[in-house]
Amino acid sequence: MGDSATCVLARSEDSTMLRFRKQTSVDEDQDMPPSKNQDVLPLLPSLDLENQLQKQRRTVDFDSFDMTIKELIQRMKDREIHISPRYQRRFRWEEDRCSLFVESMLLGIPIPSVFMATNPDSTWELVDGVQRLSTLAYFAGNDELRAMLNVADIERYRRPLALEGLKKLSKFNGFHFLQLPEASQRHFLSRPLKVITLNDKSDRVLRFDLFERLNTGGVILSKQEIRDCIFEGQFADKIEELSKDPNFKKVVTLTKLQRTDATAEECVLRFFAFRARYTAFVHDVTDFLNDYMEWAVGSFNYEAEERVFRSTFSELARIFPDGLKRVGTKRGSNTTPLNLFEGIAVGASFALERVTRLHTAGMKSWLASDTLRRFTTGATNSGPAVKGRIEFCRNRFIGKPYVPDSKD
């Protein structure tokens, strides 16, 4: 006879624990030595695990559809499928890559699912699949649809895609969609794509999580680019606008990649979020920024906060004319560290509530101090480190020494 497994339930004062013990199916009176492998699995808090699993599963609700290309194109024309402009502008498939996708659809080769999120008005927000849907519009859409999706304003997308580089369907090379035989056009438009939609009862934080988990394809978005898609609207537009402020750009120096992946917008968001809530920060920057941006969508004081932002960076541009950099860095390290940015920018904004001009005497010395370095290097995403760097810079800009709280 084969082995069987027995599940033994053990109760303790604190929780119900589950233990698995392997037993052999032998006669009770058979003399068997104890197994060395018995009780090797640790006690598991089974009810806690199950409760957490069931709770999180209830927050995720999906529907699945098989939709034809014709239906998807029509939904895009009718604006029932929304692709965030910040997402669209990352559409960069070249003609040969687009052509291979069209060939795969014509041949019936399985294509990964397209993921959407359902909005309260029952329209869909594209989460994953911008390359695929944009290619469908590029190839089989009309001029109006291509113009609608062409936020990058790339000249070639104004014209319909002419297939190129096909090997299996080599005779199709050079043809636009409307130049194909009608039977081939109908065949293409009837091809199905699986669409999976996140229901509208799911909150924006879950949408962010979905974007992040699915964000592994040809268009890799930064966390801030995902936020801009999820929380699209006036606040996202405002932080994009402020990221182009000349004084801000003078102070914050970024790499070539950072200038294209919304790092500047994230710096603006960090400025407002830490100004408002730095004492409440615990550890997770992503959740902290997500929570603030969700709140700001409906509660941000645009006039007052913009005034603070512009006056702060006007003053910082005066004292950091060559950009904010860490003192003592190696030559070539000319970018602005985010942790140092938080301390300097937010600290300066608080200082300017008490003084009209920032105190700069001895600034080079305290910028290189061990205290500020401790707050801005290493494991610095903690409440005490955030509080320390902001209040240290605030006091120094006022012209006062930094005196840490007894808790810090």
C-alpha cells in the first residue's frame, strides 16, 4: 500500500495552527522505527492565511470577453476604450513589428490577452495592450482613429500601415488594409482577441497594482507613469506642468532616461506629498505617493500649493544655480538624489514660511555633514529618516541648529 497523509489540527492560546504529519499505512502492531521526516513542516496559521487570501480575492473581480478586431476598433472609434495619452505616447513599435503582429492575427496564432479596467460609466481603460490595440488602429482604422491615437505626433502614424517584412504571408508585403481582397479584410476583422476587464468596483490602488503586475511587455512604464494613467486628470496635469517650471528644472538634474520616464513629475509629487504628510510616513514610498495622489485628485488646493512650489524653487534656483547635487560625490555624478531632494525642497518650503530668504551661511558644510548624510543615504525610507532630513534642512535654512527629537 502507498503512503497517506494525515492532517493534525492543533490549537494554541493564540491561534489555530495546522500541522501535516506523514504516516505509513501499516498494521498497528507492526514494529516500525519513527521516521526522521515526521513533523518536518512548521505549524502554519491556516485560518489567518485563508482569511487573508479570501479577503484579497474578494477585492479582485474580472470579466472575460472574446471580441473581434472589428468590435475593438469600433469601440475605440466610439471612445468606449480609453487609452491614457501618457500611455499612448509610448507606442513605439516599428512597421516591421506591427506587420508581424498583423500576420499573427491573420494566421490565427494565439495572442496574449488585453487587460482593461471598467470605469463607472462602463467605458474601458486600457491597462495592458497599448502596442496591440494601437497596431490594429494603425493598420485597419480610419484616418480619424489614427489621428485620435497619435498623441506622439509621429508623421508615419498619420498614414495607414503598409505591411512589410512578412515571411509566411510574403505576398501581403506592401499592402494597406483597404488594398487587401475583401475576403481577407473580413477574415482579419473577424479574428478574436481575449479581453479581460477589472470591474469598476475595484479601487484605484488595485488598478495601480494591476498596471504594475502586467507592466512587463514592450512598453515598460515607471511607477509615476502608471500613477499618471490611473489618476489622470487635473492634478496629474498640474504636476506635469510644474515639472517644466524653469527654476525647478534648474534645481533638479536628471539623467537622460529620467527625463523621459516621469521622474520629474514624481519629484513634484514627492514635494507636495511629503510637505503635507511627512510625519505620517512609515516605510513604503509607493503606497505613500499613491495614497496622496488619490487624495489630491479631489482635495488639492491648486492656487495655494502652486504658489508655494514656485516660490520655493525660485529661491532654491538662486542658491543651487548649477543644480542640487550631493556634496563630495565623484565627478560625473551630477544627478539629484531623490532623498536629498525631499529634505532640501520640503525643508526649504517650511523655512520660507518663517523667513523671506533662505539662510545659506555654512551651507556647504552642513550639506556634507554626517547628520544629513545619515538621513539621506543607505536605508533612508523610514519615518525617522524622512522626518530627520526634512527638519534638519528646515532648521538650517532658517539659520538654526538641528536638534533631533528624543524619539529620533
